[in-house]
Amino acid sequence: MMIPQIKSDRGIPTLYVKGEPFFALAGELHNSSSSSLEYMERQVWPNLQGMNLNTVLLPISWETIEPREGEYDFTLVDGLIRQAREAQMHLVFLWFGLWKNGESMYVPQWMKEDGRKYFRARKVNGEPLNTISPLCQAAVEKDAEAFSRVMAHIREMDQEESTVIFIQVENEIGLLGTARDYSSEANEAFEGQVPELLATEYGRTGTWREVFGEQAEEAFMAYAYAAAVETITRAGQKEYPLPCYANAWLCQYPWYPGSYPSGGPVAGVHWIWKCAAPSLFALAPDIYVPYVAQVMDEYGYEGNPLVVPEVRKDSVTASYCLYAFGKHNAICYSPFGIEELALNPEDIEKPPMEVMAALNIDPSAMDITGSKEYLKAVYGLVEQAKPLLLSYRGTGHLKSFVRHSETDYGTLLSFEQYNLQVAYGPRQPAKPLAAGIVLETGPNEFILMGMMCSFTFMPKAGENMKAELLRMEEGTFVQGQWSAGRILNGDEKMSIKCGDLLQCYRLKLFKY
């Protein structure tokens, strides 16, 4: 039986499930939702219907699986898999092991209470943090053992059906409130030589301070965490080699290590993580900032397939989703708190502002007004147009765009015989941003998928010609095939516009 895996599709890393390319059109649940099967049955699964989701990201925590040392309980894991099958969803399990959001909040009670054996990271003044140090080998080995048991159990229960398609190892790890761990064990390691693996890659040898200067603390923690995650991941994949990734709390204002989790897989230390944790197929951003597109551009590079496990869930998320799959060939796109999109916005309890400030989250990221219908439309189109997207991606015949900022007014796309000017509509409350995908399907033939924008075709520079439409159809896709609606060869073709709800057009052009 072929298990889910990341394979190259004409040079593009692609998730394959049951031997077929799979786009994870997903949503992540709130942290505590999956801790109760009864709650999931009553409050979550019904809310996920009718959004064109095919995947749910949800936590499984170490404390529920190994409540007593050496005794494992997989009741919750089994129940979640069964419920997902009934809902016809795939799962991405988030392993909340040693670290979650810069703390050790989901480790079993027996580990929390034994601070001597499972020692904590410390600030420079000796103050202990609520974070077990990644240099605590005893804790890392315990996590690796528990994760290997989890993966072995998933294999036994799910290998035939592939409900679980990949795994997140830990969650937004790193140290908050300090640039590095100042425990005695960490101090000794920091004064030692940089590991040969990194020294060779970086081209310098010496102590951490000698090699990395002012970046030494963050580089030291990045290596410590990455090495720990590699130990845990490798132990799990030995039992069941599902694809695994790690996610990052972004490097963001006020920009210094410790204001965001120092040592986590932020872009600036990706090379360290890639060296020390080769078992991970991707390092993924959690994105709640207003500049989502820039973050996806930064993280979606060759050698790091784009996975977006957490992203803002307001109306603009539909636009960024279109860009993620159109521009960056994303493996997964997943707004956070997805179960709330089915609710009335007035009925949702807003997180306290002090919590939003502590987590550095843009409050507007949680406003769900209009989000469900916009995201549903994009997810539906991406799934139905998938054969076409797979056929054209990686070529010059597929181009994607999204409005990047308040001063971004449009773009110019170059195709074989035409240039295409895209003008972005203004930002509006509770509406998506300008975004789209353009396919050049043949000589003089195009398919446009867009929202909040308008299109103008032009001849190539230097041509003494005019570009005009021969035929314009509205429509959609059904299992990869174009399904035509109205023919818009009248006044409508004077201006090719897309409104707030995703629209598709098929065009045939000519020049005279």
C-alpha cells in the first residue's frame, strides 16, 4: 500500500495521497477542540461541512497519550481518525509534545513535576522558564519514544486508508523572553565549538560567539531545537514514514530573538534547520501579520515547499489561498480556528487584546465576516481546476497575483503573444483582496480566475497592433473540465472585471 509522500512532479514537490497528487484545502482547529471526541462530534464536525475542505489540522497532545509514564492511551487518536473518515476528511496531526508556542504546556504531568531530571531553560539571571530545555537529552528521548509509539499506532490503524496524510512535529518552538538558554548545560555547550556540520556549511570554525557574533544566541538555539526535532522526527518516521514538517512563529516586530521564539524555524535560520533536521520536508510559517503574501514569498522557495498550517481567517484569506496554490504550488493552506467560520461573527468570543498583543497577532486576522463564502469558492475552484493547474504549473503559461500592500495597485503579466495589465480594486472592509490565476491555454486563448480586479490585454511592446476579444465566456470547472455559462460578447467585454466572489472567464483573442 502506498502511503502519503512528497514526490517531485516535474521538479515541483507535491503531496501524493493514494498515488494521486493532493492539494490540502484545509483548516486548523483551536488548540483544545480535539481534546474531546464528544465536543468534536457536537461542535466541530458539523461546522466544517459545506466549506469544500478536504483536510483538518488538529492537535494530539503528549499528556493525553502517555498520562502515566510508559502507559499509552490511543483512544483519542483512534476516535479522531474514525470521525474524520465519517466526515470524509483527511487529517494532519499536530504533535504537541515537548514544545508548543515557546512553552512546555502539553507535556505529561509526570514530566512537568520532575524538573530536576527534565530541566528547564533559564534566563541569564537564572530564572527558570516554563520550557524544558532542548539540551535536556532525557526529555528529548522521552518525546522521541512517545512520538514513535504514536506513529506506529497510526500505521497499524490507518496505513490502508491514509486518513492521516502528514504530521507537524511540535508547535512554534523556541524561547520567549530570552535570546538563549542560560542553564548550566546550555552555557557549557555555548562556550564549546560550533558542530562540524554547521561549521562546514558556514565556512568558519570556532565557538558560537566567534562564528556567529551577535547572532550567536539565536543560531545556538536554532541548532539545539532542530537537532532535538530531528531526533524526535526520525524516531517516528522509523515506525511510519509519513511526511513531517515544523512550523514557525514568525520573526516580527520588535524583531529581536526572544520577542519571538528564539531558535524556532524562522527564515533567517532555515539553513541551520535544514542542516540539523533533514527529516523534515518543510519549514512552515504561521501567518497572522497583514503582509501575508510577503511571508509566503519568503518561505516558498526551492528546497522548502510552501505549507501554511496557520493563517489569518478574515475575508482576505481567500485571496492569499489562491496565490498560495497559483504562485507557490502550496502543499497545504489552512486558516486557524476554521470551525468558527460557520458561526455568526457576533457570536464568536474575541480573544482578549492582551493575549493578541502577547502573541503579536493583528486583531483583524480573527474577523470572520464574509470569510466562509469567499474561502469556500476558492477551495471549490482549486479542487475542480486541479488537473489544469497540475498541467500548467511550473510553466510560463500559468501566472498568479495578489495585492501585496496598500500601495500595490496592479501588475503586468507577460505571455507569449500578449501582455496582460491587471488593475487591483481598492481594499474594502470584509472583502477579499485582488487576487487571481491566469492560464494561457493556447495561441490567443486564456482562462482567468480572479476577484477584486480588472484585466486589459495588450499587444507586445513594439507591435503596431491592437488586441481585441473574439469570444468571452463565463463559467467554472467540473473535475478539470471547463463548464461554460453565458457568452459575454456584448457590452460586457468592454471591461473584463471580477468582483468580490471568485469569477472565471475563458477568452479567445485576436490582433488587428
